[in-house]
Amino acid sequence: MATPTPHPSQRPHLAAVIEDRFYAAAGWALRRAGWRPRIETYTGYGTPDKVRVLARVLIARPRPVSPDGDLLRAGRRGFRHFLTVPAPSRRVRLQVGAHTSVVASDRAGYVDVEVPVGAALPAGWQTAVLTCLDGPDPSTADASVLVLDERTRFGVVSDIDDTTMVTAVPRPLLAAWNTFVRHSSNRRAVPGMPELYRALREAHPDAAFFYLSTGAWNTAGTLRAFLSRHEYPRGPLLLTDWGPTLTGWFRSGQTHKEASLEHLMSWFPHVRWVLFGDDGQHDVEIYERAVRRRPGLVRAVAIRQLTGGQQVLAGNLPDVGAPAGDPDVPQVPTVAGRDGAELTRRLATVPGVLTE
């Protein structure tokens, strides 16, 4: 799920047809067994005048809502987070600020909407209330929304896998083990990265943090618990949906990241961003294109370098920055390091990053 876009008017891909029919049959069986629609919310964001609200409607076993739900889910083996059945085309009432509207979940159960809020919202953390109107017992849940006004001048966009969390994504078998088999609560932070992010928060108390990943929304609860456990600054997760689309078998992770970055930069042109990633996938290339598209909005780029065999398998990517000889695209300070401590030392030489 990237930025909200209408589905094209075309014949659905065969994979999407098969997936929809499977979930329709599974949903029918679960409803017969007494399961009901339940709303799972994600953290949204916006301006005082408009916000993006994110959630998903699932068919779930009736259970009391627990304030420790993320912590409980964090102890599961990874594959269990993917054992979900969406509830498509469910009516959801959305209330945020002075705005109330009714929207519908999409074919995968997602609600991803941008709404005007009427009276301006104050900056900081706000709450949207979502209610599923279909089903015998209305399901209601609160979604946190981070509102940024023009006083926010400093922002961080961070990759998750192998940037904040040790995942070993370039090694497919190990990545699969970490994602689907290993207990989520056993995941380790990249050394020194929590301390670096807290130092950024201390230097810029009003900074906005966003965590951008090609990971699935199914893991959102686990990732929130991980970030909280290691005391990373709180911020919205920008994840995606795994599985077939109306146009193909798989979604493009690069497209998701680029669209999410563009969305943030277009909504918050007053923010100057520090972009964190690693050299194991395509972060360097994605950030380079963001610098070219939005000159002046990126304050610095920090790349965590993978070690040993990881880096050999991942390949070395070019440095981020404007192409030589292009006077219209300013050079952006770029640092690289093996861990948070090394990145901290190098970012300390970039004016305005670790100091006000």
C-alpha cells in the first residue's frame, strides 16, 4: 500500500482473481464459525488541513482488545503474522477532527484515504476513530495520526531492514528464516542506531520520524513493538501489501519507496529530510532519484554498509548525490558507515544534523 491511487479500469490479473476467490471462500467459512470483521489500525500522518488514515479490515476471532496487543504479537513466529483473511468492501465510518465520512475497504481489506479535516488540527499526535459498519457487532478502533505544521523543519526517513533492524535481506534463505520462522521478539537492532536516532531527536525535539520499508503491513505490530523496545523515536510506518495486484503477481518495492518519499516531500515542503538506508538493496538509487526530483529538500543521506558476504552478494551501489556537472541539482552530504556509531561520527561533520 503506497500512496492512495485509484485502481485502473481493466481486467484483473489472474493471480488477483485466484487470491480474491480464495479469500472469499476462507472468509465465508470463518464467518460461519463465528468470526467477525475487526479493524486493525496503522499510524497515519498529515497537515493541519488534511490527513492520511491507514487501517485494514480483517475477519478475526472475537477477542477483547488488549492495549498490549503489539507486545503479544511480537512473541509469535513470523509466519503467523501472515495468517490473516481480509474483509473487502466493508463500510468504515471515519472520524477525525471535524470530519466524518464513510469509506469502503479495498479488495485486500485496506483503508487508505486522504481526507480534509475541516477545522485545523493542532500539530502533534491526534486520533482518528474508525468504525466498521458491517457485521452484527460494530468494530471500533483508534488510529494515531502525526500532524506536522510549518514549524516542523527537520525530518528523518529511515529504512527498517538492515538499517534499524538486523535482517540480512541480501541473503534470501536467512531473510526468509528471520521473517517467517524466528520469533519476532528475538530480532536485534543494528548496533548504535537507536542511540543515533535518539541523538537526532535530542538535537531536534520537533523532528518527524518515518520508517519506510518494503515489508508487509502484516508485520506492523511486530515492528512497532521492536522500535519501542529499542527506544527508537516514535513515528509512522510506511509498509506495503505483499501478494498479487490487479496488474501482476508481485508489487514493486522500489515503486512503493519512491512513491512514499514523493508523498512526504510534496505534503511537507517545509521539512528538510535526512534519509537513512543501507547498501544491500536499492536505497542508494532511490534516494539519489529523490534528491534529483526534490532539490533542496534533502539535508543529508546516511547509508549503513553491510559487512563481508552480505556486501558481496548485495553489490556496491554508487554514492548518492547530484550528477557531476549539473548545476541545477545541489550536492547533498552523504555519509556511510558499518553501524550507528560510525554514522554518528560522520554525521557530526554535517552542519545542522546532530546540532540545532
